[in-house]
Amino acid sequence: MRVSASVTNPSPADPTLATAGAVPPAALSGNAPSVALPAGAPAGAPDADSAAAPPLHTWGETLRALWDWRVLSLLMLGFSAGLPLLLIFSSLSLWLMEAGVERRAVTFFSWAALGYSFKFVWAPLVDRLPLPWLTARLGRRRAYMLLAQVGVACAIVGMAMTDPAQGPQALVAMALFAVMLGFMSATQDIVIDAYRIEIARPEQQGLLSAAYIAGYRVGMIVAGAGVLFLAAHWGTSRDNYQFEAWQSAYLIMAAVMGIGMLTTLLTPEPESSRQQAQLAPAGQHLRLLGVFLFSVAGFVGVFWGLGTLGWQSERGAGALLNLLLEASRMALALGSAFALGAVLIRLGLADREQARITWVEPLLDFFKRYGWHTAALLLALVGLYRISDIVLGVISNIFYQDMGFTKPEIATAVKTYGLAITIFGGFLGGILAYRIGVMRALLWGAILSALTNLAFIALAYAGRDLTLLYWVVSLDNLAAGFASAAFVAFLSSLTNIQFTAVQYAIFSSLMTLLPKTLGGYSGAMVDGMGYPGFFMLTALLGVPVIALVLLAKQRLQIAERPP
């Protein structure tokens, strides 16, 4: 089935579009992402042959677009979104190790970030449930954005006021604050993604995603290297643990979240968000929230209960058996949560129709708009696009060490220089997505991601060559940044303005599921075929992705310029 292009950003008052049915009702609001229509759509919808490639933007237009308030706002919001992540992972891990917490308990804290993987579960509530007082004054998106940012800051303050060296109770409190931080941070991601999509046309999404990625990376540096520098400056170390040093560093991070809060208060609410009315009274919203909370409680109860009953392998068992047992435990807990939610809805705790609109309709909308064949193609592209660089990235640091590079050399080349190249690549991808169109940029990103993996083969044969390392890092990070910006712009174009938060949350979760799962076996693959063979395999994994991009380009035409 062939899919044709819709018109982006039509005027709500245009009677031709309103009566001809050329676009869905959701696309009639300002700044709506483009929506592709199936062949045989009602009169008024152009077909793919008549929809000529959009004219290119001039370089002057492109450079002026970089100074748009939307780009600057997404830079600040990206910083706010990137700050919490390493406060759960690397920085917190070092704090706990210095406090004398055993290594096994430290690694469990990484589960606090599971909210990032399952944020699509409560994204529908963020899309539809109003917040008392805040929604009426700030609007649907900014209200949740501010709530999430305040929640992030409060969680960081709670962690700062908890000394994990004080015993099991303090460690439990720290874990609860870390879970709160992960949940609020994931919620902030949901809202910022929806806000980004709704404030700009599809043609601008590449630039906005590049700014967001740049801000996100800077936020990670501040939360990672910045916290460690401050803690060390105030005298803490593994041999001389100082709680006050970590406390002060984390309190500063909580204060830095004010950058995101100020940006939220100064930026306007998207016009489309202001126009979308609530479809249910407050009582039904509260009942839906109750179903969600009971389901979460069911998940926690089953997951914890299975752990106490010995749902784990014996010490010394194989890593694969451990992985399978933990995956089964997670699957049973998730299944129990969904089953409990369904039962509560059947019992009348929440309105069935409202629950269907909240959780089911966003999924059905995607398949209705694109048709089952094209939707399956797009989902395959979403799930596979980043496979080349993610599978390789899992083992890249181990590869550098095996080649004989020291930790300071890796830190300088990969974590510092490489970060700057990634940011540059992100802006390059965003600029070209604006200049030549999203689909062309997406294709170039897929080609570069596959080709640059071949550079690792040269490094594998050369061994410890510092100059070649910088060349490899340059090519790899440039391609990764470029592809990321183009891909985010593409994902943004697939969403319906009525279900922005939940559909983008599903896409962003799907895009890393298979690559990260496959990446878990990268060590075994290297053992079996060696580094050159493994890198060749990761490059070949990108060939189907290129084919999927070309097929998607044939089946749909994203309207990248306003009429």
C-alpha cells in the first residue's frame, strides 16, 4: 500500500481542508506534525507522485533558524533533562562505594532508572490528566514540565540529606529518593518531547533535536564530572569518606535544576495544547490515576515477592541463566500489573471508554493513519535504525582497553573530545534535516552509521595508535550525532498531535529495545569472531536499515515545508 503526503500546518479556518478530509482533525491545529494518508484517501489529499520534493531552505534561512527562541529553549530544557541521569548512575555509584555499601547493593540502584524504559505506561496520563491549579495557569505541557522539574529537584535534595553510611534504613531511603528521581526525570522527558514536537513544524524538528541533544550532553557532564570534581574538591575519597562533600555537591545540582524551571516559566504553551480540550471530568481522571497507582503497586508487590521467594539463580550459575530468570521475573511482574489494571477497569473503578481512549486509542491511531503494512514498516525502522552504533557502543570501551589505551587516554579521546564531536554532529544533522529534508538526512545518517563502523577494523589491526583513535572517535561520534538528530526529527513527524506524549514515548522506548538486547551478547560475539569480524557484522547490520529507509521514503512523503 502506498501512502501520500498530507499538508502540514493548515489553517483551522480553511474550509477546503475542513470539508475535504485531507487531514485528520488533529492536524488542523497549528504546528501539527505531518501525517501520511493511505492511498485512496478522500479528495483533496495529494498523492505521492504529485507531492514533489520540498524546496530546499537557503543557508541564510537555516542560520537564522538557529537563533529561533525554540532552539534556545530546547537547549536549556535538554540540559534540565540530562542532569538527573548520571545522578542515579555513575555519581551515585561512586558515592555509595565510598560510603562502604557493598558492590551488589550498589548495582541494584541502577533499577531506579527503569522509568526511562517504561515511561510509555504513564505517558497517556501525562497527555490527558490536568493538574489542579497548574494546568489552568501554565497550560497542559508546561504544568507537567514544572511539576516534573520540581520533583527532580526535591528528589535530589532528599538524596543529599541522606547519608547511606548510616545503615539499612538510610540505604532504603536513598533508594526511594533515587526511584523518585528516575520517575520524575522520565516524566520530564515525556513532556519535553511532546512540547518540542508541538511548538514547531516538522522541518524545524532536526534543529530542535540537535539543540536538545547538545543541552542533554552538557547536563550529563555537569552531573557526572561536575559532581565528582566538587566532591573531590571538598575532600571526600574512598579512604576518607566525607558525607558533607557529597551532600553539598548534590544540593548544588538541585539548585542548577532552576535553569529548567526558569525556561519552563518563560516559554509559551504550544497553541495546539491550549486548543485541545479535556475529554472527561476530573472524577474520571482521578479514577484512571487510581487504576495506574494500583497497577504500579501490583508490579512492585509481585517483583519484590518473587525475589523474597528465591526467584533467582544460585551463586555461580551462568550469566545467561541469571538474565533469563530476571527477565522472567520482570515479565511476570509487568503481566500482573497489566492484568490487575484490566480487572479494576472491568470492575468499574475507572470508566472503560475513558481507559480505552487513554491507553488503547493512541496505538490504534498510529495503525489507522498509516495502515497495517506501512505501520509495520515504520515500526521496524524505528526498532532497527540505531542498531549499528548501539551494538558496537556496548563494547567500545572494552575494545579501547584491549588495544592498550590507558583510562586517561580513553577519557580524553572518548568522553571529552568525543562528546564535543557528538554535539557538532547533532547540530550538523539538525541543520541538514532543515536544509535538505528529514528523509534525506535520515538516509545519510543510516549510511554514515554503517560505514564509520568499518573504521574500527583499521584500529583493531593497528593496535595502540593514538592518532588513529582520534580519527575513529571523530568519525563514529560525528555519525552518531548526525543520525540521532535526524532520527529524532523523523520520530517527531510520525506522531499525532492528539497523542504526542504517548506515541513518542513508545517510539523512544522501541528504538533501543532490540539494539540493547543484542548488544548484551556483543562480548560473546567478539569471543567467537574477533574484533574485526564483529565490527564488520555491525556495519552489515546497517544495510537492512538503509533498505528500510528507502522503502519508507517510497511509502510516505513527510511534508517538510509549510504550504
